[in-house]
Amino acid sequence: MVMGAYGGDPAAYLKALGEAGDGPHDIARAALMLAALDHTRIPRSSYEAHLNAIAEAAGAAVRAGQPPLDAVTAVAQMMTGQFGYDGDRTHYDAAENADLMAVIDRRRGLPVALGILYIHAARAAGCVAEGLASPGHFLLRVIRDGHALLIDPFNSGAVLEPERLGGPLSVAAVQAEAVSDTDVLLRLQNNIRLRALQADDRPRAVEIARRMVLIAPRRADLWIELARHYESTSSLGAAKTAYESGLALAGEGTALHNEAALALHALKRRLN
């Protein structure tokens, strides 16, 4: 876990987080630091206080010896009732739904942004909480006294028991693998990156891709994606450096390595 020595500088905090590996991290604080990069003139103190308030309320909501379903439901009801969080169904694609500072201000957000706050709350209540590699709709798994439950943060924090679900959701939920905290943060950032691309805001896409590399510097695919974004903005020198970083991390002979090698070769021809 990244310590508070970097608390005053979001970029330094996130760099240290990336160097620390995939976690577990103080995931809500990390998401707050990512948002702070876009709000350099806004003090973070009220947002930090809000995260502390969630943690304190979560700890108070759960009693020792409480049945797992009751405990997890208490945390979810606290998030929706006391703090008023829910999914933004009216403006789902709005950029602020993936910006944790805006999510805290509005109490509305995307599933993954809300999920980060639920993970923060569940861990503060003494539960194991992890994001799931569920495509499309983000869910989280909360484990209490060995009993696993699912939370749908976008739909009023609905608590789901996998064995009682029906249809495709049951299969997806039961089979979904847990992902690291870094993966959850990357999913949050990728939502912003994709919206920038949809708006043809290439400089913004570059900036978000840089943040993704900052928090996951050992992932070859992110470096190669960053290189492509640099190329799209004619930042060819930066693209070359990013391709080289990706190649150094990609396994030689893999499809990713071969793809990046071809792209780098073509780029060098343009530079010569």
C-alpha cells in the first residue's frame, strides 16, 4: 500500500502506486488522486474527509457475529441511504461519471466509479472486497466470514447471492475472476479514454493513456496503446520511446511483441 508521504502530489502518489504493483491499494484514495490531476485548483480535503466518513460509517454499520448477508446489506444500504449513491441512468456517458471528485459531488456515477467507493466501504467494515472481471456491467464480490456475495453498485447497491441468481447473469457472476485494484483503476480510466476518443479529443486520450501507464508501468499493452495515441497526435519521438518500452516488457515471440515491433519499424522509417 502506498503511504502518505506522497499525499501532496497526485502524480508522485500514483507513480509510487504503480511501482508498488497491483495492490491491494487504498483504492478510493488512488481514484481520488487520478481525479485530482484534472482539478489542480480544488482542495482535496473535503473529499478525503468524505472517504473517511464512509469508512467510519461502514465500520459502525456492521456488528461482530452478524450474518454475512445482513452485514453486507448494511454496508450497501449505508451507501445508498446515508450517502445517497446510485447509478447515473440519465447521463450515463457523461465524463464526470468516471471522475471520482465529480462522483462524490453528485453522488452519481458509472458502475466502476461507484464500485470503488463500495470496495472502500466494505474493506473498512472488515470484509474482503474485490472487483470482478465481468464484461460490460461492473460488479464486486464481498466476502464475509467465508461467504461470498455480489454487489451491483449501479443499481442501488443491490446485494446478490450468486447461487440464487438466474440466467446469464448467474453464470457470468459465478465464473468471473477477481481482478486487482490496479485493474479496477485502469477500467475507470479506460472509460475516460474511450469517451475522449469518441469525442475525437486526441490530446485528452494521450493524457489518460499516460495516466494508465503511470499506475501500471509493467504492462506492455498499455505502453503500446500509449504509443499509438502519440502517433495519432504526430508526437513521433514520444511514440518511439513508448513502443520501445512496450517491446522491452512484451514477451518475445508473442503476438503483442510482433505487432509492436512492426509498428516501431514503420515509425522509424517515418522518422528517417
